[in-house]
Amino acid sequence: MFTHMSTPVSSIKNLGPAYEDACTKAGIPSAEALRALGADAAYAQLLRAGSKPHFIGYYVLVMALQGRPWNDCKGEEKKALRRRFDAIKSESFDKDLSEFERILDSIGVIERPRTP
């Protein structure tokens, strides 16, 4: 989809080599591609590629793309981010789970399959 490679994902403050590796595996090859997708679409793509859902990982991405310190968001803004994270997570794979599996997933018991 994105054919030009430019700036590495890890050039975005607070996104390091591990985030860059996850983005590469998810087909997000550059900082420009990540910015073009935006936080929500990029995070959904990361989940579909096998990344485990973690609110902090989503939160760090949102703050990084806004050029803000990773821990800058508080109160109502953080609550709103949590609702967005829960919606992205749900849209990404909860629809295939039984109610029992959803409960196990909510406490972190279900391991997500990784795509090659």
C-alpha cells in the first residue's frame, strides 16, 4: 500500500525499535505511513497482524502521533482514549469470541494467534 520508505517509525518520539518492528510486521513501513493511517486505524492494523492489545501501547501511539509526552493525557481525555481502545479491540477480534472467551480475554487469558 505504501511504497515509499522514508523516516523510520522509531524516529517518532516515544516509539522505539519494538514498536517499529510491530509496525513493519503489520505492513506499516514508515513514520509517514503511520501518520497517514492515524492512531486508530494503525492500532487496528497492529492487532490484526498479531500484536496483543494493551491500552498503554495504544495510548503511547496516540500521544506520540500528537507530539506529546506518553503520559501527558489525564482525566476525561484518558477515559475517552480507553473507550476508543476498547472499541478498536472489540472491532478487531471480539466478534469471533463466545461470551466465555470474552471474559477470559478481558483478564488476559486468551492468547491471540499471530499471523506470519
